[in-house]
Amino acid sequence: MANQPKHENQKSTSSAPPIQKHEEDQVASVPSAMGLKDSLEKQYLKIKEHAETYPYVWASYIVVYGGFGLWTAYRWRKLRKTEDRVRTLQERLRKIVEAEESASSTKVVEKGSASSDKLSK
């Protein structure tokens, strides 16, 4: 048997009908939600045990990532306040420019009508 070609050995080992594999796939996919729940629960218990075993490591995680989160929140809030202040100033500037444009356009119209009055006389 040692001298037999390898492809004959492969044929004999893979003689399982494909229908069984399909049925196994269906059975495995149906309780996947249950398996997911179990795996999440196992992962939670593992993390919980690790946190109880090494509290200083987890405290350092909280300090570092909590500090980073607080810094990010501070910078985000400061950015929002700056944006609001800039929007307010832009709106005030827009109103001033519109007022100057309307004032200059009325002066041009007045000058134009005054010069046309002089020409008509």
C-alpha cells in the first residue's frame, strides 16, 4: 500500500458525500447566535477574571485612556466654541459689508441723479 499513488488515497478519504457537509453547515449556522452569545459570555468572564487578578493594569488603562478621552472632549468643545465665535463674527462682518454696499449704491444713485439734473438744466 505504501507504493500506491497518492491520488488514490485522497479519493478514499474524501468519499464522504457532499450532502452530509451541507447538512452539517446548516446545523452549525442555525445555532450561531447561541454560539456567539456563549463566546461573548466566555470572553466577558475572561476579561473579568483578568481585571480581578491584575487591578493595577486595568487602573492604568482607565487613567491613560480616560485622560485621553477627557483631553479629546476638551479640545472638541474648545473647537466648537471657536467655530461658533467665528460664525458670529462672520455674520457681523457680512451685515457690515451689506450695509456699506447698500450705502455706497445709494450714493452712486444720488450722484448719478444729481449729475443728470445738472445736465438737463
